[in-house]
Amino acid sequence: MPAAKTALVVGGGVAGMSSALMLQRAGLDVTLVDLDPDWRVAGAGITITAATLRAFRTIEILERVMEEGHTHAGVRVCTVDGRPVGEVRSPPLGDDLPGAGGILRPVLHGILSERVKALGLPVRLGVTAESIAQDARGVAVRLTDGTESRFDIVVGSDGIFSRMREILFPDAPKPLFTGQACWRLMTARPAEIDRRHFFLGGPVKVGLTPVSKSEMYLFLLEHVPSNPWRDPKDQHRLLRDLLTGFGGVLARVRDELNEGSRIVYRPLEGQILRRDWFSGRVILVGDAAHASTPQLASGAGMAAEDGIVLGEEVQRSSTVEAAFRGFMQRRFDRCRLVVENSLEIGRLEMTGAPLDQQTAILARSLQALAAPI
């Protein structure tokens, strides 16, 4: 008998949809709410590790991800002029799983939301939780449209700047700016970019990831301790300047930048709650509890894994307390590894540390993430 019969999931991103799908699979009646009335997602492309692909298989979206995204074997490490100098391969997690991949974030959102709808899971858009009041029997939730309902459990999955975290833990530290910003550019993919590429040794770290049969995204990590605002009208010129000195395919990408280029610029923040992620019958998952920077390409994977583990623990536990304790035992150290190692790689990038130090942390982290969840 599951520890709960009804659940409200607040936030319809990867963590929220994964949690809703897995709680429904565990036998709960689940309602999902999202503040955006159009249920959109911002962003460009994302990189996917083997562990993330494994989680997508459990959620039963792997086939669609492989069809609409791109999968490949690990990372090719190159010099600034484009010369390959090494490979970092993801540990094999099974004959049926690729080692790595990439996909457009809106495409992944579409795949997940279509599955949510196909399974008949109730979704309410344009609302979020305004207040919660819980007792031993459940949680009373007042939504921003004034409606009130009761649930056995509530899942906060509303992102790095989570309102649910503020309600649950008003004294929790805020996400901190790391000193870096990430540039992302969507562009056409030449045939030779058949896997993720890193270009190391220059003043900035640059990478390319295929995200479909015809597209890739470029990411560039810039050290910007003052966290300046970058006018979107000037971003193509600024990105062109940052790519000065890079050769090969990056030179071609640089020369093609123009006002119509699809660029996303975002300062990087990170945080992890160093306490239980739950209070009573309300629990936080995904970026609301552990937001990482992109160095390990595992944010979406950790969000999906949260949903999987939450569903499993609720299904096999006799009480909500036991379910949430079991969730924390399985998730905290793994998510902390992703957050802390991502931040450490970022610090090494900003200080110009030797490349082998950076890739060594990447390789160790991928090996650790290959372990079962």
C-alpha cells in the first residue's frame, strides 16, 4: 500500500513531470500545476549523460529522446585550433544505452508534456501554490487563483528560485552566482560534429553538442565576476569576440554569427540544501533542492532521477515520513556530488587550471553517476 493516495506537484519542468509520472505509476492520483499559462520552457540545447538516458528509459521516453535528439559516445577533447587530443567516454550502462547525447530543451519538454497528457494526468496551468497548511492527515493548499484542495503529499519542483522553498524553508540560503556565465548558440551541425566536443586551452571553455540530425548547440563559459548585463542586440558581436583565436569548426561558427543568431546568455548560479528537503508531507525535488551548473551536464538527469526515486519510495513505504527519509538517503549524496563537482570544475576553469585536472573530475564523476540510483 503506497504511503499516500493523492499528490500535488508544483512546477511542470523535468523534475515536476518526472515526479508526476512516477507517482501516478505508483498508484497515486496526481495533479500537476504550473505558473506559466502556456506551459513553455526557456533555453536552447542541453547535453545528456548515460545516466540521464537511463533515467529517461525508466520514465519511458528514451525512444522519443533518441529519435528527436542525438545520441553518441562520450566527449572528444580538442585544442583551440580544433585538433583532437583525447576522448572521455561515459561508462557503459547497458548494450541498449548510448554513452551520451543532446537534445533541444523545448523538444524534451514537449516529449515529457505529451506523455503527461497521454496518461490523462490532470494539469492546471497559470496557477501555483500560494500557501500551504499541513497536519498529520494531509496538506491544505491554496492556489494563486483562490481555489483550495487537500492532498496527502505535495512536491515542490518549481526551479532554482523556488517559491515552494521559500514557503517551506524561509531561512534557506539563496542560490549564489558562481562568477561564470554560459553562452549558448543554436546552429546547423556539420557532419564531423558527431559527438560532444570540448575545446580547451584558450581563454574560455567552449564546447559543441549535437542535439538532432541537423542541429547542434555551442556553449561557452565566460568568467564574469561582476555579472554584467549583456544587451541581446549586442550578443552576437560579444560572442564573436569571445571566439577569437579558435580554429576549425569554431572559426566557421564565429564567422557566421549575426543579429539573427539564436543565442541564450545566462549567469550561472548553484545551490544545494544541506538539510532535509522535506518538512512533514511537503518535499522539494530538482533545482528547488539542488541546482547545479552545467559542467557535468547532469541537471536534467538528476531531476528525472528525483522523480523516479520519489515514486519508488512512496510506493514501497508505509508512511510518508519513511518514504521521504528513504528518498533523502538515496538522493542527497548523489546530488551533492553533481553540484559540488560541477562548481569545482567551474572554479578550475576560471583559474586556468591544467586541462587534465578538469577532465579528471569529469571522468570520476561520470563513473560515480554510472552506479545504480
